[in-house]
Amino acid sequence: MKRVWFVLCAVVLFGLTLAIRCEAESYYAYVANIADNTLHVVRISDSQVIATAAVGVDPHGVAISPDRRHVYVTNRTSGTVSFIDTFDYDSVAYVDVIGTPFGVAVSPDEDGRYVFVTDSAGNTVSVIDTQNENRITLVGVGNRPRGIAVSPLDGEGKYYVYVAKDSVGGFGTVSVISVDTASDPPTWQANEDPITVGTAPAGVAVSPDGDYLYVANYGDTTISVIDLRLDPPTVVTDIAVGDTPRGIAVSPLHVHDEGEYFFVYAIIPGGGNGGGSVAVIRKGADSHYTTSYVDVDEPVSFGQFIGSLPPPEPPSILDITAESDTKINLSWSYDSAEHVSGFRIDRKTGSDSNYVEIARIDPNVEEYQYRDQDVVELTNYTYRVTAYNNSGESESEDKDATTLLGAPSDLSAEAASSSQINLSWTDNSGAESGFSIERKTQTGGDYAEIDTVGEDVQTYSDNDSNLEEFTTYYYQVTAYNDEGIYSDPCQESSATTSLATPSGLSAKAVSGSRIDLSWTDNSDEESGYRIERKISIDGVCEFGDDCILAGGCEQIDQVDENVETYSDTNVDDSTSCCYRVVAFRREVSGGDALPPSYSNEATATTPFATPTGLSAQAVSDSEIDLSWTYNSNQAAGMKLERIKVSDESDSSDSFAEIATLGPDTTGYRDTNLEPYTTYRYRAMGYKDDDNSDYSNEAEARTEDDAICFISTAACGPLW
């Protein structure tokens, strides 16, 4: 474990001080640890071991696939190659190989289909097909092969495998295997003329552009630099790096203000006595090499151990839905969010070919979703969701949705009667051709269209003859256009029709203290009728909705269901009364089930109450006393009329007024009459210009010997 830790420190120190100034956080060191048979993944930017994978015994060579999805590790003692998934370091597969595996490299095609493994004991290179994880061929190279590297693909579909081999006659060599990908599987051909390098070559690496090959010669403490552009490839320089360089790796190409450059890392173990180091060689655009060192304790690594995480896998868009004219909802899933820095959401409008970034989503959320509220109705939008990390971006899938017509809102339903419900709503669309009105009678039932109205209309009266009293109806309204596109329906609204209104209310004054009412009962659901009365002022009769609460009218009585008549016997004479009849239905709880259902209004005016019981009695030859019952609460007083009844004529056409009396007077003394004469009387109430009906008539005859009980001769009221 100690060895691995110091190698990590060496790589991290290098990253912090010299390397990768623009993108240090993108790179990772994959370090084989022979102490505990593991592979450590080290994030260079902060020296953190982010993952550890168990591998075989005596891990040695390390290689990273071009798509950075896999790391391959040779296990010398186990005789295997570990296949490690960089998205799941617990997922490790093993492939058996022949002999003692040492170096490992991966083909440069996009999916890194083939893995090449040197067998230092068998003098061969095994070729493994990663699709089925089987060895498909052996290529003989001779003389203890160790390090191995591959070039990039050239323009003709070829690449080259470079194998470092032990010294022959004091110098080591590099064998070249030519690979032609025109066939499947490719053809493998070992070139006959190896490249001569230093003593005991071990590690080998190819520059990012494929122009240079670097070979670590642990026998003569140098790094051989081979220019592969020359024919034949030739060593152009040897860089002295100190004691026994072994492993070697090349960083990706960097672009800086100073030009392009990359780094070569050479592992110098130090011979097992401590004092090891990592040689860091910078190759500039002018082919100038500069070398620096980081002192570490016995570093161990072999192969292309510097790389970066792969770009993320693409997210799966589960759903993209237009919620309304102003909202589109996106949701997606992702299985390996620990490898993702975030998700970018891009959008384009209609036929526009250019995407515009509209949002970024943190990967550390419970659900991956986004609501785009910067949209307009009836517009097509295309979206893509891209996962990204420091190594790049995932692929993405385009999906589109078209916003809906603007749905109406604020629907209100109000019962106007037992057979009419009025609707109103807010029109939120600028592109509708009309609105569909739908109705149902049950909360769980299906809506059915009952009518349509034109564009910009925001009210509707449902006066269908099939509407029934005391029934709840549910409504929804949907906008539509001429292309057959419908909005979402607005929120549901309901109303309950009132009881059928009583009709034909009439009022008739029967007397000065009684008015009779009659009406037609049109309801089958009422519990009864309430009788409401209002005194008319100047002939005006207006109840108003809150008449009783406001004190402008009163409920005088109520009658049972099916009753159609009522007599109001508590009325003052000479009074104008307005009436209305209210159907009601009583709930079990005691309150009314519905708002009141009023009849028409009817008015009747009681006459002045007629004086009754008029009587006349002669008390002398010149006086007759009168008495009566005064019945009016409204009269200003009484008028008395008299006629003298002759033997020749009994006509009543010549009554003459003889007295005007004040209110509540109930008697009168008529004096100065002629003896032996019959007089007939009648009375009536009066107020202003109005008079009551006449009372009954009464008569009496004065006598010649009548005795006057009143000493005065003056005539006037008796009481």
C-alpha cells in the first residue's frame, strides 16, 4: 500500500505544479498496486483515491480504452487480464492468457475492441476480442516482450502495435505489428525489421499525435525518442532520466498560449532501496524536451496509466409532455450520476436548427425533471438533455413537444333557475376558433358536449329543456381551433338547479283586514312555501335579495308542500301589500338545501274598514242618537249622512252630509230635528280624498212627547 500511496503523491504533485494547467481536474491516474492486488483510481486535482478495484495477483500493466469506459490490468502471477468497468469498479471480469502477461494496450478504434497483451515468457502477443472476452490469436514477436503501445488510426484504417523486447547483442528492440482493419477480424502482421533502442527496454508509449514513440530503457537509464514519421522509424534522441526507468505513460495533448505540448511520465523505482522518482518530460511544439523530477518512495506502475474518466452515458428521456400553453415538462433517468457533473438542457424552436441552452440541473437530486415555462401556445419545441463531466459530454436524444392551446380558466357555474345554469370563464388563448361546452350529472361520469360557442366568447347559458330541478350539473370548457387541436379543459365547476319556481301568484283584498293569495305549485321537490310580505310605499313593490335581513320585508308564515293558497288576515285596512312565495327544501341538518326560489310578486290594497253596526234611536221630538262600531286603523275620521224620509218618497238618492267626525268616534247626537219625522242615516270612513264603503243604513222617527235627557239644546257627539 505504501508504494501506491507515493506513486499517487508523485502524480498529484506533478499535476498541481507542472501539468495540465487548464484541465487538471479531468485527469486520473490508474495505478496498479502489487502490495494488495488492487487498482487505485486517483483524481489528480485533489489527490483523492475515488475508487479501488480488486484485480489478480501481481498486477503490472495498465491500459485505458479509447472511450475510457474500461481499464485493463495484466496480472503476472494469475496469468489473467482484468477487465474493469470505469462506471462500476466492482464489475471486474477476468480473461485467461498464455504464459506471463506483462504489458497491455488497446486498439485505437472507437470502441477499443481488441486488447493486446505481451507474454514475456512465451515471446508472443495475445490478441483478445473484448466483445466476447476471448483470445482470438497469438502473434509471435520473440525475445521476452514487455511493454506494448498502439498508434492512432491512420487515414487508411491501419494502426501499429509497438512491442519493447529485451536486449540482443547489448541493445533492445521494438517490434512493430501492422494491423489492417479492412477485414473483420483485422489482419495482424509482425514487421521483420525491429527498431533498435537502448538496453533492456521496458515501458513504451506513443505520443497523442502518433508521431513519436517513447521507450523506457531501464538498462541504460534513458528514454529513447523515436520519430515514427521517418522511414524507417529512427531514434532521434535519448533522454537521460536516471536509474532504471520502467513504466512510461503519455498525457493527452494540451493546447496553450505557448503552443501544443504533452508530458511523458517515466517511473524510476529506485532499485528497491528507496529514493525512487517520477521523471516528468515536457515535449513542446519545437520538439524541445525538458525534464523535471518528483522524488517518491519506490513508485510502481507500468503502462498507459494516465487517463481521464469517460464522458457520461446519455440520459434516458422518460417523458416530455406539453402540460399547457405555457408549460412543457421533461423528465429523465440516469443510473450512474456519481460520474456526472450535471445535466444541460438545450432547446430549439420550430424548424430552427440551432439549440440554445436553457438550464443546467444538479445531478444530486431525487428526481431528474425540468419544467420549461418560457414557451408560447401552439409552438413546437425540440429538447435534448446532455450529461456532462470534466471529460466531456454524453450523446443526447432529441425529443419534441408542441404546446397546447391556451386553456380557459376561472370557470364559474351559477344556477339561474330550475332549468337554467349560467357559465362564465376566462379566455386565455389568442388562437382558438371556439369553445366546447361539456356537461355531466355525476362526479365520476363522462362528459358529453352540449354546445359550442365562437372565439372570444366567455359566457354561456345552459337552458336545456332537459335540465331538472334540484339536480347538480358539472361543466368543463375546452378551447379548440380549426385544425382540430384542443386545449386541456379548464377546471371543473358545478351548480345545482333551484326548485321549480311557483308561478301565477295573485293577491286579492277580501276586506280591510284580509288578503287572499293563490299560486301554482310547479315543484316536485319542495318541502313547503314561505310567505313573504312587504308594505308598499307610494305604490312601489321591490323586495330585493336580502329583503328580510335588511328589514324591508318579513316572512309572515309558511305552508306545507303542495299547498297553493294562503289568507293573510293580519292586514291593516287601506294598506298596499306586496307578496312573494318562496319554495324551499329542508336538509336533514335543518338548513335549506338550495337558495330560495321566488315566485312573481303580487300586490293588493285593502280598502278602508267600513263602520258597522250603525243604529239610530229617537230620544225626543227633535233628537235622534246614533251609534256604530269604528273599524279602521287608517281613516282620518268619519262622515255621517242623513236623509229625511217622507210619506210620499223613500228615495236614498238625497243623502246629505251632516257631520265630519274625528278618528275612533263611535256615536253622534243629531238634534234640531222636526217632530213626527223619520230620518235615515249612513256612515263612512275617510282619509284625504279616499272614502270607505258606506255602513249599513239606520232610521228613527222623532216623537211629539219625547223627553230630552240632555239639558242643552246643542247637538254633538254623545261620546
